[in-house]
Amino acid sequence: MTKPGKRAKAMAVGDRISGLPDELLHRILFSLPAQDAVRTCVLSPRWRHLWLSARHLNVSTLGFTGEVRFAQFVNNLLLRRGHAPLDTFCLRAEGPHILFDNIRDTANLWIYHALRCNVQALSIADHDLYEEGETEDILRTFHPDRYSFTSSHLKRLHLHHVCVSNCLIKQLFSSCPALEDLEMNDCDITATEFSSTTLKNLSISTVGFSVTKDEEVDIVINMPSLVSLCIGALLCTKPSFINMRSLLTASIHSEQTGFEFVNGCSILRAFSNARNLTLLHVGPMVGKELLGNEILFHQVVFTNLTTLSLNEWCLHNSCKALLYVLRHSPNLEKLTLGLSEVGALIYRRPELSGNFAVKINPCCKGTETPFYCQKLKKIEITCPKHDKRVGVVVAILCANLISLPEINIKPS
């Protein structure tokens, strides 16, 4: 029979987790939903009050079937913590049973409380809900109270299925001077002007800028400190990118019908300092006849560019835009060119295209003197099977590039 003293000693040796530093234990608590983090208080005396001082809170609706019980839990949680400092606060609705828009005032009080606790990273994730209207379905999204966003500590803000208005954006950039990272996923964005001197990373995925009331309104992004920009769906015809001198990585996916080549060239000019550039357009472009004059007019040199991804918009007029960028990118190492099934069909049957066909002249003669791309090591072309454009593009590259790099062709 084991003596009591030895049994206690064996239990103490077995509970190695409780012997970890507070910082590691707080990380463990953050990986749990808040309700599970609170339950750890019964594990041992070491854990009893640990959750009260946790600097990372992950508040999720998982396990709750109604908004009343969930609101009661969060209210009690924050009340017990008081104003203990917070580094990270995540507020997530993960099911159809609870919608933050239904408890908007209460949810905004939670956000206000987190910001008063000097939170540095704030994440708000609601889920989408469409309700039937008289003429069309209405999207229900959570509207954060812009007046809550006054903080000299907030550095990172991630929003998901949240309404982002001009007033909210102006409040963020004027009253959160430490904000460096802004991410908006599946958000209802009605803001049109984004101007910040501190923001370093801006990411907008799936649903981008959408202006429905006045299609002539320009989207303006003015951010001299921005290092990384990613827009998953640019839904406007006239974007303006200003003061992008610090930008290293840019990825723009335009899905706006009627997007003009002249605007594509303006984007190239704005991103001329980038090292990694992705510029894709899905759908028809207009104003192709302006492409040649416009791109020559800007006379952009991409001194720092090392990786480049483009798609069919650059193929018009015997790949003139593509050749221009290659000629003026002395440090380019890799080029990725994506060709679509629709584009291949239009090339085979141009009568289907209307006025939007991307015409590639099969003539292999270079329009200018062939040039070197000394650091270009690889060209990767993704395309549908039996896409006849590939042979034309490769022939044009052969006619214009001295010392052709490795070319890999992959099915899309």
C-alpha cells in the first residue's frame, strides 16, 4: 500500500502543467472558449483565479443556444475581471442561433470595455443573415459603435461580417493612432476613403469595396506607411491609390464590370515600389485602345519587383502591357500568368465576346528591340487544356526576350 506522503508527492510530480509560467498558462486559456477557460478554476488551487488575470480572452457563442444566456455569461465574465489589462479580445458568433446585431448595444459595451482595458488586438466576427424584404433580401450585419473606438493601444483590428462605414473608418484612423493592422473579411463596406499615416497592413477578402448608391464615387486609399495590401474583390471602376511608397506586397483582384485599362495602368504606377505584385481582373475590360498610349505615358519602372502575377488583361495587343512590365523590371525573378477557360473559349470563338475580347496578335515579331530579363528565372503559365493562346504568348515572349527563362505550363 502506498503511503499518503508518497501519493501526494506523485500527484505533485504528475501535475506538471500547473508548474508552467503564467504566460504559458494564459496561452492555454486563450486557446479555449471563455466558458471553458472559466471552468479551469476547479482544476487546482493554482488555476482557481488564473482566468481572472488572463490577458487573452476568446469569447465564443459555441455551446450557447440563445442570446440571453450568452449575454449573461459575457457580462458576468467581464464584471468579474474588472479592468484587468487585456492584450487580445476575440468576440465570435459561430452559429445561426446568436446574432450580434440582435444584441447590438450589449455587444458594443463589450467592445468598449475591451478598449478601456487597453486591448492591443481586437477581433469581431459575426455571421451573415439575409432576411426577406419587400423587393429583395436584406443583409443583417453588426454595426459597431464608432465612438467606442478611441484607444492609444489598439494595434490590430480584424472584422468579419461587420458593417464598415465612412464614419467608423474615420474614427478608427483619427482616434486609434497605434493601429497598424486592419483586416476585413466578408464585411459590408460602404466606406470610400481610407487615409492613415500609421497603418502597415490592410487586408480585405471575399467582399470588397462596394458602392451601390453612386457608382461614380471613387475609392481612395492614402497610406504612406502601408507595407502590405490585399484586396480580394475590388468592386469599383475608379480606384485611387495614393502615397504607396512603403508598399512591399500588393494583391488586387478586380471584379468590376467596366473596369478600364487606364485604371489598371494607374494601379501599376501606384505600386511601382512593390517587391511582390498580383494584379488580376475577372470579367470584361473596356478602353483597350487606350492601353498602349496610357502605359507608355506613365513610363513606370519597377525597380524592386521580384515576383509578378497577372492574368488575361495584360495580353491585349500582342501582350504589350506584359512586355512593358518585363522590360522595366530589372530584378524580376518569377512571372505567373493565369489564363481562364472563358478567355480560351472567347479566343476560339470571338463572336461570343461582344466588344470585350482580349485579342492576341499571333505575329511573332517583336514590336521593339529584344531585351534581357537577366534575373528572370521562371515563367509559370496556368491555363485550360488545349488553350491555343499559350503557344501565341510563348512565341511573343521568344521574339522579345533574349535568353528565355524556364517556362512551366500547368493546367488550371
